[in-house]
Amino acid sequence: MPGPVLQVGATVLCPHGGQVSAVTSNSRVLLGGSPAVTVGDTYPVAGCVFNVSGKPQPCVTAKWMVVATRVMVGGQPVVIQGGSGLCYSAEQAPQGPASVVSTQPKVVAT
């Protein structure tokens, strides 16, 4: 399934409104001046307010499971808007899907 490639600065949210950011080592492939991100990059989450029975259980990281199959950066598949990511708590409990709100529209990958 094709979709726009995510870059550092794309707007991605956890299911509870926390901001998912990308930390990448890629500095060679730029999309609109920002580095493209891959499945191997780190995705910390900030500002998640989720709790279970009064105990804070915020999302702290996201991982992408469904990514591009034909486009790579540094040997790693790029993350695409139509892909699937999951947010996790500090205990690695799945918290729900990450939602891509906006990214660059020009570069599309499958």
C-alpha cells in the first residue's frame, strides 16, 4: 500500500494525544529539508496522559510494524503514512495505534 514517507517533524500522535517524534541517524536523504525516517529509528512519545485506575501508564515509545517494502534508506525500510505503528508504555504494554496527522506530501513509497 503506497503512502507518503514520514520525515523528522511529521505530526504523529499516540492514541491519548501524546506527541510522537523521530530520532534518526539519517542525514543523507532529506524530504523538504528534513531527514526521512526508517523503521530502525527511535520514536519517543511526550505528553501522553493515559492512566489505568489512577496509575499513570503513558505511552513512552512507538514502533512501526507495517512500513514500505520497496524503498530503503541506509538499508532500512522507510516509514509511510499508510503504515501501522503501535505505542507502548514503559513496561512495553501495547497502548494503541500511532496516528500520522501530517507529513510531507511529495514523496510516496510502497
